[in-house]
Amino acid sequence: MLVYNYRNNSYAVFDDYFTALGYFQRPSDLTWATLPYLTWSQWSDYWDTGAAQAWYPSVVGGNQQGYVSVLFDDDTENEYLSIH
């Protein structure tokens, strides 16, 4: 995958094996109780990103086994949405 980083005007190449890419929009806001982080130090989002709000578009990728992952800028935080 060739990825463009608009914040610092650079490119990166990743070896991922996705058969589909798309968007996912969470239907409800994240709250303090439902944040997907185990510790506060894992939360690297800016306060004003809007990522915790409902209908914020997240990029997702699916593989041939049916796993769908939300793709974050730090690959250690990628999470599986569902297994089909």
C-alpha cells in the first residue's frame, strides 16, 4: 500500500494484504466508558479531531479470511471490527 501523509507531505509503503478498503462510520459517540484504549497513554488522538463523534469516517480494510480492521496511523492500535 502506498500511503500519503498530508500533515508532513510524505509517503510511506506498507506490506498489507487487504482485499478490500472502505469507510466505517460509528453510529454513536464514544464516551469515557467506551473508549477503545486500555490505558490513557495509548490515546494519541488530538482532542479536537472529531474521531470520537458519531459518523466520523474511519478507513477500514478487509482480508480474504473475513477480518475487517479499522486502520489507524499507528499499526499497534488496529482493531478488528467483525469476523464474517
